[in-house]
Amino acid sequence: MDELTRRGFLEKGALSVGAVLASSMLDRQRQSVYGAVDENSKPAILGGEPVSTEPYLSWPQYDKQMEDLFLESLRTLHWCRISDPASCVPDFEKAFAEHCGAKYCIAVNSGTSSLITALAALDVGPGDEVITTPYTYRATVNTILTHYALPILADVDPKTFMIDPKSIEEHITPRTKAILPVHIGGAPANMDEILEIGKRHNIPVVEDACQAHFGRWRDKYLGTLGTFGCFSMQISKNISCGEGGAVFCDDVDLADKAFKIHTHCHGAISEDYMRFEDVMNRGYRSYNFRMTAFQAAILMAQLPTVEDRAKTRNENALYLAELLRDIPGVHPQVIYDGGTSAWHLFMFTINEEEFGCSRNAVFEAIRADEIAATTGYGSDQAEWVKYLTDLNSTPEARRIYSDEELKGLAERTQIPNNDYLCANAIWFFQNQFLAPRSNMDAMAASLRRIQKNAKAIAKALG
Ligand SMILES: Cc1ncc(COP(=O)(O)O)c(C=O)c1O
């Protein structure tokens, strides 16, 4: 095999694989075009034809050329950045940071480790409180618990699905160490209000942008607005390498600290990337959260075409939202003015009274129509209180938290709007929005015929 220079290899590879990735996606899309749906026909759950008999657009995508690029990263033998500074991990960090307008990027091995790193760099520890949202993947909350800090769950706005800034404000105490909004589904949280609250109380904001790559808040990319922005590149994400993550930070001292924390204090991001000397003099409680060269190569290959895919998802999702708004009882997520969602998820709620049957019945009918969907997060107030109480009742946590404090935590967890979303939401997935426009028409027609037959469906399902 020819030896390639690292830079040349990545540049050539990134461009050609990016182009092929886009065209192979089109092939998959052709295979998964839904049939035209007559909205006056019967839904499949009542014996009609399903909308699709094909599997929905698969994710992630790979092709021969991406496979080759991956193999190249194997053959260079620069697998680990610590043993070889020529690893392509720093290339990915620079490219991702540059693309999004962040000063520093630290590539890590998961979204969970990106959040742990950011919270550690802010010295979050036992006795501290971190305010976040209950309407999230539990990793967000677990990373707070990892530091033996208390997750304080603010309620959400049921129209936008996002953490409610008013509820954040109500939960601030002298122990609040960080505010951790989640851009859930890829849509932006209300960053103007959240950043203002953080500034007024002098509390750093850490963005959980694990689902929000390339989403925006006005002219800025999500993940670049807070003190830290945290990403996941796990398999389902809009840019993925199976497992992976990244941390954005504009403050050089904090970025250096986060870098050290992710790699047992070797090196600093503002200097050379990896340095073995001085480790004992630059001590933080630290980890090995390093990304491998294989992960970085796969991510590099996707960067040139991420904007095309983001644009397609956005156009299709806005189009579908318009179609759904006309259906009684269907309420697509509202995106704040000035925000652009990454559309990792397309989320909407069903109002049972207006629609004519329950959310669960609608979900069953959508699935019978062979359209991929989920009812999403299901942890309501009672479940969250039990979870937080159990995890803070372990012997080591009891050395920090008293009965009184745990009772107070339970009483402060008042999240009725989260519970409404858990009971009434349905989600579609990002890859469905890479399909042709006709698929959006079919999805809307499916929901319309389900609504027209809502009473019969409710009856059939008992
Ligand atoms: C909102 C959110 N935060 C954090 C994470 C954790 O990321 P990872 O699974 O890469 O550790 C995820 C992953 O799905 C997520 O969706």
C-alpha cells in the first residue's frame, strides 16, 4: 500500500468519501420511498395497506470508500494520539471547531465523557447542585450524579419541549454550580434567556448538544454559546462514529483543564497536544476519555457533507410540520424564533380530546402503517424522584446527603410539563428526513387518515 501523508490522506479521503456518502444515501432513499397515500383510505391498523412495505432509511451509512478510509487509519498505525501525535484526532478537533466557530475542541470517546469532562473542569462536586431538564436521555443526569452533585430538575415548556428558563430561575440557590440545558431532539433551548440567567447569577452554562450538531441559535452553532458545549457521536447521531464525543470551549484555561481531565493530565490543548512531562505538577482528577484515530477518520469523512444533510432535514421537517398543523390534535414542537433545529428528532404531541384517540393508539396505528416512530422518554416525576433518591441513598452518597436533603430534593422535583410530554409525545427520527419530499406527504397522509378513523381505532384497540 502507498504511504500517504496524514494531511493529504485526510483531505482527499474526506472529500471523496463525503461525496460518495451523499450519493449512497440517495440510493438508500430511493429504496425507501413510501407509496402515495390516499388519506380517505383505511389505516393499516384497521385492515388497510401500510404506507411502507420497505424498511425505513437505514442509519448509519457506510460505503466502500469510507471503509477504505477507515482501513487507511488502521494502516498508518497512528491509532492513539498519546503514543503518536500524528494521529488524525487533532485534525478532527480542528476541523470540527473551525466548522462550528468554536475556539477549542477536545475529542472524547462519548457524549457521556464530554459532559463528565465539562462538569469536572467547572469543579462540580459533592454538595453542588446542577440544574437540568428531566426531558432528556438519562446520561445528562447521570453525569451530574457521577460527580456526587445533585441534579435539580427544572420543568420544561410543553410547546417547545425545552427546559423552561422561568423554572431554572426558581431553582437557583447558593449551591447552584452550573446550568445544564439540553438541546433536546436537536432544537435549541432558549439560549438568550438561559445565558442571561447564568450571567446575572454568575453561574456557567454547559450546553448538552449531544443531539444538536449543526443546529443553530441565530448565527451561532449550538454548543458554542455556553462555557462548554458537549456532543455525542454515538451511532444514532446526525454525525456518528459508533461511539464518540467532543467538548467545545472558548476559554483557553478551561479548555486546557478539560483537555488534561480527559487524558490523565498529559499535555494541554493550547500548547502541544501531548506531553508526558509535568504530569504530577498539573494534577486534576482525570480520566482516559481519548478518541481513537479510527473514530476521528470516520467523523472527518462526514464533515464535508453535514451541511447538505442538515439542510435537507430542516426543509423536510418544516414542510412536514406545516402539513401536520392542520390535523386536529397534532401539535408539532415549536422552535423558538431565531433557532434552527438539527432535527435529530421530529417531536410532536397528541391532544387526545382533539384527536379522538389516545397517544398510544396513534402510535400503534403509525407503527402498523410501517412508519418508524417512538413514544420517546417516559420518566415521569415519580420515576425521577425514585431514581434520584435511590442513587443518592448509596452508602457513599449518604456520607454527603442527609435524609433531610433527600426529602428536599424529592419535594423540589415538580415537573408536570415533563409528565405531559412523557404521556403525549411521539417522535420520528432524523434519517426519515433525509428521504424524498414525497415521504413527508405520505407520513402526513398516514396521520390524517389515522385521525379520520380515530374513534374506530380507539374502539378496535379497546
Ligand atoms: C441528550 C443526550 N445527552 C447525553 C448523551 C450521552 O451520549 P453518549 O451516548 O455518546 O454517551 C446522549 C446520547 O444519546 C443524549 O442524547
